[in-house]
Amino acid sequence: MTVIDEWTGRHANALRAALRLTNEAFAEYLGISPRTVTKWRERPNMVPSPPLQEALDTSLRNAAPDARLRFTANLGLDQQPVPLDQAALTQLNTAIGDLTRVLARLQPGDPQQSPTL
């Protein structure tokens, strides 16, 4: 299960969406005003008070498994890093080199010039 060390407006809004609740329904569920939920949406870096942090922890813990999966996906936490082997790194380095050479050939201020590889 995903654990949030410090909830922010972004996390709270992701939970609201995962539970498929409106601002009003989520506010009622948490026992707070709808304006607070709206502020979380408008200010994603806002950190809720400690009592609200606990309420959000409890809400996530009590959420159905599919809602917890949606919450994780809403935050982009479900994406596993792609392992890079030596062949992939070589391919990436070659592509970066190619792009660097193309960019070096571009003339500043000449929007008509189109680079070729």
C-alpha cells in the first residue's frame, strides 16, 4: 500500500479523484468544508494540518483496493523505472550524440533551416 509521509493538496486531490467523489462529497466524508477541498485543488503544494493529515491517512487506508490503485496511478507512482542495460545506454548515447550534432549545425535566427541527420 502507498504511504504518504506528508500529504499535500496534490495528494488529497488525487485521493478525492480515486474515490470518485465531488469536492462536496469528499468534504462531507472528511468532515471539513468544501472550500478546504477546493483550496487543495487550487494549491497543490499546500500542506494540510496534522488532524487532516491523519484523516487522509485513514481515508486512504480504508479505501477499496481499486481506489488505492487509482490513487497510486493518479500520482504517477505506479510507473516502475525502466531498467537500462548496456545496449540501451549505448543506443541513448548515440541518439544524444546525433542530436547534439544536428543542433550544432543549426544557425541561430534561421527558422527556415531544417536539420537532417
